[in-house]
Amino acid sequence: MAEELMLEIVTPEELAFSDKVEEVTVPGSEGEFGVLIGHVPLLSAVNFGELNYTQNNKKNYLAIGTGYAEVTDIKVTLLVESAVPADEIDAEEARREKDEAEAELSKIGKDDPDFQKVSDALTRAEVKLKVAEKL
């Protein structure tokens, strides 16, 4: 790779990823955005979603939580609440989490104080399932 972009993904528990990549696609709060070397500086909120990056001409996938992204011309730094590579996701557990969240949502209304928490749990489970299917 002639010119590479540095990607760092930091969670509250660890430095989840730090290496050079060819490109990265981030689930930003205003929609998905891609970054290549030489990108203009950018700050963005990050939503629950699928992050992918290309390294050595191979696409890699992670399920990430909410947070923030800082982009410079040579580096992308993500500060997110979670980051789980596709090969570390337990699809059966994610399916169970999805089913439980759907069942709980069917019992409560939008005005319930737990609605947002359960809705977020459903979104996280759906993202994990989507990313796990990429393998």
C-alpha cells in the first residue's frame, strides 16, 4: 500500500483497533460516510452500526456503538462505547437479545421511560446480527 490511513478505534475498556488501512466506512449520525487518505478534516457523531475498513485488499467488519469520529487527512479516530469484530459476535446470543428486545417493546408504549433503552438494545442486536452475517 503506497499511502495508508491510520484507523484507531477506542472504547472505554480498550484500544479496540489501531493499524493502517486503505479506507474506512463509518455509520455517522447524518448517514454513512467513507474516508480515504487525504480526506478533509471532519468531526461527526457516530450511530450504532456497521463499520467496515479495507486492509490488504480485504474488507473487515465491526459492530460499533455510539460515539464520535475525528477525521484528518491521515487518520480516523473513533471514540465509541463498543466495537466488536464480526468474528467475535455470537450470532445466537445476538438473536436472543433481538427477540427479547422485540418482546419487551411489544409490551411497552413509546411514553414508557424504558422505551428508548429497549429500542437501543434492539438496534444493537440487529447491528450485531447484520455484521455477523458478513462472515
